[in-house]
Amino acid sequence: MKNNNYQAEYYKIKMVEPLKKTTREYRKNLLKKIGYNLFYLDSKDVFIDLLTDSGTSAMSDSQWSAMMVGDEAYAGSSSFHHLEDAVKKNMGYKYVLPTHQGRAAENILFLIMIKKGDYVPNNMHFDTTKAHILHKKGIPIDVVCDEAFNTTSNYPFKGNIDIDKLKNLIEDKGKDKIPLVMITITCNSGGGQPASMENIKKVRELTKKYDIPFFLDACRFAENAYFIKKREIGYENKSIREIVLEMMSYSDGCTFSGKKDALSNIGGFLALNDEKLYIEGATWLVLFEGFITYGGMSGRDMEAMAQGLEEVLDENYLETRVKQVEYLGNKLLEANIPIIQPIGGHAVYVDVKKFLSHIPQDNLPGQALAVELYLEAGIRSVEIGTVLAGREPITWENIHPKLELLRLAIPRRVYTNAHINVVANALINIYKRRENIKGYKFIYEPPRLRHFLARFKPI
Ligand SMILES: Cc1ncc(COP(=O)(O)O)c(C=O)c1O
């Protein structure tokens, strides 16, 4: 059995937070009250919270103790220098602009790089990346490899960019219309799938040829490096630190959310190698985030991130992390539940088109499954499907995304495998009675960001 290769956690627990169990009746009434949108749930009513892996990590004793020495000076904070040193040492970039979280780094980068009508290719843009490009009147384009859309293929690097698609785009639009190329590692919108070193290197070669800057959306850079070590020939004997430094060396900088692979609850940064871009970015940073030695963070936050950037490169930690996600995925596969394969780095993605094949996309099957999982066992997950995709701007029809998914994002160092068993068992129970599950319709739909604020009712 695949599950047997799961090792015990490489940490022990010294602080706990109680969880409340609720009854099915309580959850049923609550769901009605909140309009069946799990974003409206109070976390005290959630038994296992798999809404996101962002900002939900358990910090280590070393992170908590580092916070105690946070330097809260407005200018010249020593905590900023600790963060800056960690980024320089572990990622190899020259300049660091601290921000309150990842999307703020995107805002600064795109402000200094994008002009109206420019195209920005990425394997698959994350929502905030896409929204910030659109905000600067740019056009986000996904050029991920076709394998990303085949949920059952075991292609090891579904986060790869299709080099031909990228080359054709550059040739077609002209290099002057493409201010930068990005790769998101790992590719969240495509199921937490990694990009290979070979692919990152090829993107570097192509962008160099056309003199286009190349940036990483590096939120889950360490998880990506772990997959390279495990799956790419030639990297099996390299350390995670070596792999990370090589990956980053092919890029001109990165946007980063500390809420993922810095094991922190808040924070982010924009890292750069070009001095001119850094100086320009710094002026916007002061306007939108704060002075250049704290950006949007307190000294305490910067200390926690600096320490997290060390801990995340520990291969034992990464093994515990990735294998726990794999453990959940394998349990579901054994019960024939359709999920995206290979299993991603931070989440398991259920293929809802197959799970609830009797519910058409307009009846919001992903939302229906998310609601059912909460009802079954108090587990909060998130729909990544028709509700999230929104509507066509002109026809106002629902966009029907190619992938209709339910994401089970696993917070780092938070849950034990006993919790994971509860999640697997709940989904297996639902799968057995899936034919009885009905779709949902909107009763309130805001003009934008409907995923967060909409209310529904069962059909
Ligand atoms: C791939 C990716 N990029 C960017 C972001 C934005 O980061 P933040 O939530 O810190 O603004 C996220 C957050 O989930 C992400 O997953």
C-alpha cells in the first residue's frame, strides 16, 4: 500500500488549540444561515480547516523566540536586516522590498514594469497576480503545458511552461509588449504542481534571447525544490539549498508571500537583482506599504519570516509536509475518488466534474461538494471552479473553467494524520452517496469577487 511510506512528523507539539465538535443538526442550520458560503463561517464552528495553507502555519519555538527580539524601529530595523540576510543567503537575490503580503509585492512589481496593453505570460496566474496585472491595464496570459489539464496523467512537472506557446506569444505580440515573464512555483491554480529545473532554465534562455526580464512567483519555492529533488534526474543527490539557489539564479527576482513557505502568518517581499528597478520600487513601497526597512510588517513579523526561511529548507520538514499531503491523496485514490494527479505540494484537489458528474457546472457542483463536506464532518474546504471563475464580462454568462475542483489545502505543521483520516473518511462517505447530492444557485451575487461574498441556496 502506498500510504505505508509515511514517516512520523519531524517535530513534536508543545502548544495546542482546542477544537470544537458540532452536531450535524447544528451545521445544517448554520449553513442555511450563512447562505451556504463557507467564507462566512466562524472558525470556531470548523473542526478541520482546509480553506487555505496561506498564513495558517504553526510557527516553531525558534520563530516565536525570534519574535521577542523584533526591532520595531521605523528606520534601520535590525529585524529587516535579518530578513534581508535570509533572502540573500537562501535565495541569492540582491535587493529586498518588504511588503505586508504577497499581493502587495505584485502591486509594486507591476507598477514599475507594466504599461497599458502589455502581455504578461505565466504558467498559470494566481488570482491576485491576474487581478494586479489587469489593474495596471495589462493582459495576463497562461502558457502552462497541456498536461496540466489532464487530471489523471502522472506527468511529474505539470507546472511547466509550454516553451513553444511562450515563444509564439513573444513572436506574435513582439518583445516590447512583454515586460516580463513569470513562473509560479508551485503552480497553485493548476493543483500545486511543480515546474522542473530544466523548464525554468529554458524559460531563462528564451527570455534572455529576447531580453525580457523573468520573475518567479515563489510562494512555495521550497516545496517546488523538494519535487525537483525527488523527480528530476541529476538532482537526487543535491541539497534543497543548492536546488533553491540554482532555481532562483535563473530569474531576475521574485514576488513572495511569507504566508506559505516562510512558515509565517503574515508578510511578503519583492526581491530583485536590478538596482534601478529596486530604486523605483522603493518609492512606491514607501507610498503603499511603509518605509523600506519594514514595508507592511512589524519587526516581529520580519523575524518570524527570516527564521521560517531557514526552517523551510530542512529536508526533514519538507518530507513531513509533502508526504502528509500525499497521505491524504493516496487514501482518496484507494477509495477511487477522482483527484488531480500527481498529488500536489500543498493541497489535494478533488476532480468534481468526475465526483459529481450528474451536476452541470451552472449548478455549481464544486460549491455543492464543499457544503456537503462541512455538513458531513465540520471540514472547511474551498471550491476552485465555476463560482471562483465568475462571469464573462460581455455576455454575463458563467465562465465554465476546464477544471472544476474542490481544494483541500493542508496548513503546515498544524494537523496530525488522525485529522487527515477524518477528512478522508468524510469524503469517502460522501462519495458513496454522491448521486443524492444536488446543485446550488445564487441568491445573492455581488458584482465582483463573488467567491467570497455570494450567498446560495440548494436547488
Ligand atoms: C501562487 C500565489 N501567488 C500569490 C499569492 C498571494 O499571496 P498573499 O495571499 O500573501 O497576498 C498566493 C496566495 O495564496 C498564491 O498562492
